[in-house]
Amino acid sequence: HVAQSHQAEVEQHALTAFDKVQTAQLDPQQPDLQPDPQQGLESTDVSSWIPDTSHLSEEQLTQGPGRVLLYYCYCDVSDPHVVCAWQKALCQKLHLTGKVRVASEGINGTVGGTFAATELYIQTMCFSPVFRMHQDDFKTSAGGAECFTELKVGVYREIVPMGVDPQVVSYRLAGTHLEPEDFHREVEELLATDQTNRDTIILDCRNFYESKIGQFNQCLAPNIRKFSYFPDYVEQNLEVFREKRVLMYCTGGIRCERASAYLKSKEVCKEVLQLRGGIHRYLEQFPQGHYRGKLFVFDERYAISSNDDVISDCRYCGSPWDQYELCSSASCRQLVLSCPSCRREGQTACCLTCQSKDPSPHQHREECECTMGRSRIPLEL
Ligand SMILES: [Zn+2]
Ligand SMILES: [Zn+2]
Ligand SMILES: [Zn+2]
């Protein structure tokens, strides 16, 4: 009967977590899966996956230097809601902040905390019977819990929102992985080849504001605002990719897994390759390599750097500048590149509309004058 009552507790936990996720509406475009409290719970004791922290002081879990972990794992998750409840309890116990997405196709997280807390998190994920991850699957960078305003853990249809059913385009059909050194060599060869004789394209599959401040030399960087526009971008630019070898990359590799699968499914490319571990891993081996500028990250740091190049400009005066800040209009969520001297002159918004007035201070808008003007799916031909 102990197991019975415990099961009810776990079930309640899972449902409460689900309720919170639903009311928070983390991602309105992605319908959450319906919870199925009957499935999987009998055999799953979530509490046994929560590590003991009694050997650590409160201070070790909350104070001092820390880091941010970035990871993903594509695998079959039979009950995402149980995993979600477990992740939530785990992160709370370790005082981690950040974002964790769980789906039937796997898990994707970026979490910040102290060194001891993140270490224990990694160990827990490596021992977990669901994921069986390896230390190498975690990319780390300087930071901590302060890099995120909160902890968000939720169940989604996809672990990264491409907007295509994972049953239709699965990560299992992804392009060939290239290790950073092989990717580097490929880029070297490409750069040494005359533009007109190239059969290879380096494709950045991130959003425009990411590639704007850092990218591989001579890559094709789509001017898209969201990853969910990537499939339409490919669809409408198929001729660009016809008979080409495509070297694809993203931040940590997660988007390429499915973006390359999507591109492959169009059957126009000669070959589709992807950078294993993304820019993150590449920069560890080649900090002064062919990736120039900063690496955009989705937390309060906005960017991490490995070389001093500045490849973007201040939106107002055009001088080199690559440190993003949020638009000063309370209702706007656009990132702005405005240099210190332009800021001092009051240029702190993304556009004139935002600068002059605040039309709807209680509503967060996704689009703004300056982004609505851009074509949703840019044509390269
Ligand atoms: Zn300026
Ligand atoms: Zn704005
Ligand atoms: Zn604007």
C-alpha cells in the first residue's frame, strides 16, 4: 500500500506540473500532449531518480561560481509527463533555473546553477534509465542560475519547435554528422575553391538575429525569425540546394538533427551533413577558426564569445556593435543593437514606433514595425 499511495503522489505531481505548464502557455504554437496518468506510472518511480543532496550544503547549491548547461537527447520517451514532473522536482531540488522541454522524441534543456548542482544534474541524467546520457552530451559555459529569470519545464510536441510532426520527419533520418575537425576541413576546402565552382553550401539553420552577430565565413544565413519558418524556407528555395552538398550547423546541434532530416526528405541535395555538437563544440576546438563573431544564446547573457570579432553594426549609427539589449518599450520583445553613444542619446528602442510611444503596455507583441516589414520566408533566388 506504500507503493500505492506513493504512486498517487507521483501522479498528482505530474498533473500539477502539467497544469502549471498549461496555464503558463509556454509555447502557444505547440499544443501540449494530453496527460495520460494511467500510462507508464505503474512501472516508474520518479522519486528514485531524484539524487540525495544531503552531502551538499545549501550554500553549495545556491552560492558561488556556476555554469550553464546546454544539452539534448533524442530518444523515445514513453511518458513525457512523468519525465516532466521528475525534471521539475529535480531542478527545484538543485536550485537550477532555465528551460527544459520534454517530448515523446526526447529532451532539450538549458539550465543554470552552481558547479555542484550542475554536476549532480549531469550525473543524474547519465544514470537515468530513460536517457542514459554521457558527460560529453553536456555543453557548458560560464554563468549560473542568474542567467535565467525562472525555471520552465514543460511537455511539447517537439523538443525544438520546427513545426513538423516528429512522426513525419524524425531525427532518425538526420544528415551525416561531421566532427568539428572534419567540418573545419570541409570549410577550409570550400573557402579555397573558386565561388563559381562550388558544389557545397554552408547553411546556418538558426534565426537571423543569431547569425547576425556570429556565423561561419561565407555561409548562407536565412533571414528567418523563427525555426518554425525553416521548412517553408527550404520549400521555397529548393533550387538553391539542388545537387549541392549542404554543410549545416546550429548552436548545439539540436536543430540540425531535424532540419537536416527535413532537407534530406526533399531529395534534392547531393549530400546533407551536420556539425556534431554545433558551434558550441566547434569553438572549443577552434576558437580562432572559421566561425567569426559571437555565439547567440537564449538566456540573459544573449551571447558568449570566443574571439574578439564584431561582425554586426549599431542599428542607429552603423558602428561595429554586437551586444543585444531588449527594446526599451515595455510591450516589445525585439532585441536591439544600439551602441553606448546612441543609447546615451536615447536610442534604446528597436524602431521609431517603439521609441516614440508605447501602444499597448500590457500586451507582449511578437511582431513589431521593424520585423513585420521583413518577408516571412525570404527567397534566395
Ligand atoms: Zn550607435
Ligand atoms: Zn520595440
Ligand atoms: Zn520595432
